[in-house]
Amino acid sequence: MRPGRNDKHPNRGTDQPSVVFVLTDDQGYGDLSCHGNPVLKTPNLDSLQASSVRLTDYHVGPTCAPTRAGLLTGHYANSTGVWHTIGGRSLLRAGEVSMADFFRSAGYATGIFGKWHLGDNAPYRPQDRGFEEVVVHGGGGVGQTPDYWGNCYFDDSYWDGEQFSQYDGYCTDVWFREALNFIERNRCRPFFCYIPTNAPHSPHLVDLRYSDPYLPLTPHEERAKFYGMVANIDENVGGLRRRLAELGLSENTVFIFMTDNGSAGGMDVDEDQNVISGHNAGMRGKKGSEYDGGHRVPFFLHWPAGGFDRGCDVGRITANVDILPTLIELCGLDNADDCEFDGRSLVPLLEAARDRRSGLVHADATDRGPDADWPDRALVTDSQRLAHPVKWRKSAVMTDRWRLVNGRELFDIGSDSGQRNNLAAAHPGVVSALRGAYDEWWAKVSRQFDEEIPIAIGGPGAMTVRLNTHDWRNEACDCAWNQGLIRRGHRCNGHWEVEIAAAGTYRFTLRRWPVEEDAAIASGLAGGDPVDFGQLRIADVVDDRESGSIRERIRWGGGVALPVRRARLAIAGREAAATVAPQVDGVAFTLHLPAGAAHLQTWFELEDGGSLGAYYVYVEQTGAQAAPD
């Protein structure tokens, strides 16, 4: 149910807290010096941790988009349609209500600055999901296919809700700078400021002054650059908090920091997912893993006006689906009475931890003391990354004490945080109970697995649409999801699930290169061999007088030519085809289409007998007249 706008209190004033929510990408629990990392220095995040209530057994999805879907809706990610990061399954189902929807309807100013990763077309864009101000990159990372062509972390063009606009500076610096501008414009009213950084996701690109100090302390350059990206985040968090204090806003602002999955660059693991290099706070697994290292992450909440400004811990099992109901209660939003969440408000646990720290309850009380009424519960996380979810795949059923991994391995997490001693044979009753909890969860999340999640064509917000291969649907989830693959001419194909708004005339322009790259379909790009997405580098400075900007020193390379001879399109029972002339940059087809759901697929047929889909398709609704008989 979508919340109604709170017209009685369009501006609730300073009695309601504002919210600043920082979510970093691919930074794990161990990628903080306050969590024992012996190399990485994060003084500003350490300071936040020391003055916050901390969720010490807090879990998310093992990868990016699923964590965001669960966090922003309070629903298990699989039930929202988000169980992958590509393949049309990073689109947040249109019926879901987002955290920003709740805050906006309660009179808050809402803004997002950074990584959205829940859909780049209507009705899935951030401005469709409650955010009034938007500055984001496309897709799941800077330089992925939905992003502006040629973006490389420095002086890039980002989506502002209407168009791609150029912003000066390093991506993380841009997110925090634009967030601060938003906060300053809205400092006289409550605001919800969401800062989901793309850093430290690969490719690992950062000014060398952040990464060079780690080169002699790490086993390879990639980890030094990963740590440098975290150091830059830490610097920005410190600057943001200082400015909030200068504006007089820190007292009544709920400031949250968390990460979206286990570490991707802070350690190396062996084939059994045990850490062999780096620091992961004693946990097994990294990003993508069903073991705790893949999905247990930090969560800090600081709010002086609420009494949450002294370090204290909540040790009960918690998850991303708990955060939306928690913020609704903390901020006194009164627009969620009829909404059901898979998580539950953590306010009783937060208050109990605060009161223990303040001496309001007996000093030796534990989490099971003052909040004894908090029920034991089983939470589930998994990593599907398939076209169609598979039961038990890469899953963990979690309680305060136990972890059931993949339905077979059982670990007592309190005495075995590294998950090395499988106790399944010794505790068959526990295994049975946790398998039962998983079955209940699966029945709930699988109800809509077969429902499509279509991109709008035509109508409000979709009169002109840019589709791209990132959102293709096919059984292998094979697509050119980043710009390096497009430059290489990766041969793949799939279809888009679309919803045609109204019967009428639509123009489809099939392109190999996006419009910002003025090149013919069949031609390559100058610049040498294409560079793999994850291998982008800042070139070494040979001569300071000729080094240029950092952006000028990052090379995507060129692009291979493809011998395309024919273009073809199929949608809603209609087909069209045309020969591709050598110098054309796009092939346009105009079709009369009926309203309703459809699949759109394209083909570029090659002279060597192969084929691939058009990586980009630009769609324009040119007329709303009914299609001819």
C-alpha cells in the first residue's frame, strides 16, 4: 500500500529528525580500522562508530541491488523482483513503496546522491520512487552500460532526474558535495538525504594520494586502491558531519552508516571461502558468499536528540528489512499504519542498548534482559544471480545462535564465527526447524517469481526511452553489462520486458553505440585495444608537464568493428528489418503497436553469419492514434 501524503503536516518543523543515510558499495565489515583492520585507517568512521548504537549481527544481501531492494522497502529482495544485479532483475517492482516514498509523503525533502541500481527507466527511476532531487550514475556502477558513455569516476556526467549533466570532480566527492548542497537548501525543514556511494566497487580508481600510502602495506596494487577509495569515503564522511554541526543540524539528525555486502577488495579467500590474505574480522567468505563474510556488515546509528550518541551494541540478529520500519517509528511518520513489512522496528532493541549504556538498567543486563519480549526469529538471505531463482541456492538461515548454510551446513556462530565446524549431524532438530523457516520464507518470496517487470514505453516519463543491454532477459543472464564489453563487441542477445502505454505509433532506433558516441554501427573506435571494465587504470605520470588531468589519464581504449549487414526488430507480433548501410549510426523502424505488455528483441546480423542484439535502442512515442486493422 502506498502511503498517503501527510497534508496535515506538510512541514513538520524541527521536532522531527532529519536523516542522513550513507551506504557504501563493496566495503565489508572488516574494512574499518575500528573493526580491527591493521592497515586501513578510517578515523572519521571510527569516531562515528564510537558515538553510535551499533548493530553487531546485521545482515544484508550478498550483492548490491538485492540489498538495496530489501533496505528501501522492508521486504525480502526476492519478493520485490530484485535477485540479480543485471538481466532485468535489478528493477524494483512497480508496486513496491520505497523509503523515500514514506519520507516524501510525510513532508520531508528527499534526495539521492550516488548509486541507485534499481532501474534506469520509468517506472523504476529514483524520481519515480519518492526522490525529489537526484544525482546518480546509471546501472550498478560508473562505467556500466546504463551510465553515460565514457564515464570514468572523474569529471563525469550523471543523471539529474531530467538529463545527464556534467559534474566536476571525483565521483565520491560529487555525491557528498551535492548532498551537502541539498541539505543546506533544506536545512529549515526535515530532510531525508540518501548517499549510496559506488565506491569502493571496482574498477578501483581514486586519486593516488589516497592509495599510494597503502602500496607498501598491501600485497598488491588493487587492495591499495580499494583502501584508498575507502579512505576517501572516510574523509567525506568527516567533512559532512562537521558541516552538519556548523549548520546546527547534527543534534536532531539521524546519521546512519552501513555497507551493502561483504568486502570485495579487502581480502582474498581460498576455494572453501576461508580468508588467506587481508582482514575480515574472523569471518568466512566475501562479497557474494552465503557465509557471514558475504552478508554481515556494519551498521552505525547516531542521533544525539534521541539519546543515541554514546557507543553501545545491539547483539541480536537484525537485517536490512528492519531499517524502514525502524526509521518510520524513530521519525514519527504516521503514514504507514496499513503497511506490512518482512522486517520489524528495532526501536525496542535500540532503546534497550541506549538505556544500558546510560545506566538506566542494571549494568550486567544483556540483550535478553530489558528486551526479553523480543522474540527469537529466523532471517534468510541468499544470492541467486540467475534468470529464475532456485530453492536453497547460496542461502543462509540465521538466528541469534545458528547459521544453516545451503540447507546442509549448521554452525554455532557464537563459538564458531569462522564457520569451520559443521554441527548438522549433531543437531538434526535444529536443522529441521531452520529448514522449516526457510520453507516459509520461500513460499512468501516466490509468489511473484513468474511475473514480469516491464519497462514503460510511452506515457508519462517514458515518451522517449533509452533501452540498453544491461536489462536484457535471457536464460543465461548474458549481456554486455559494462561499456568495456560493448567496445569488445560481446556477442549476446535477449529481450526487454516492456509495457506499451497506449496504442499508437512508436519509432525504434537500433544502435551499437549510444548517441553520445558519434560512430557508425559497423565501425570501431580509435584508441587501441578495448580495456576490460575491471582493469581501468590511472596511467603513470611520465612527464608532469604533459600528464593532464586524472580523467585524461584513464583510458577505455578503442572499440572493435563489427561487420553488421542487417538489422531486425520484433515486438508485439510485429517484425521489421532493414539493410545496414556502412556509415549509418542507427537504424530506425516505425511501428503501429497495441497497448499492453510485450517483449522487444533486436538483432544485428553479421557478414560472418553471427549476430548480436542492438546494445542500445531509443524509443519515441510519435503518435497515440489507434493501430490500423
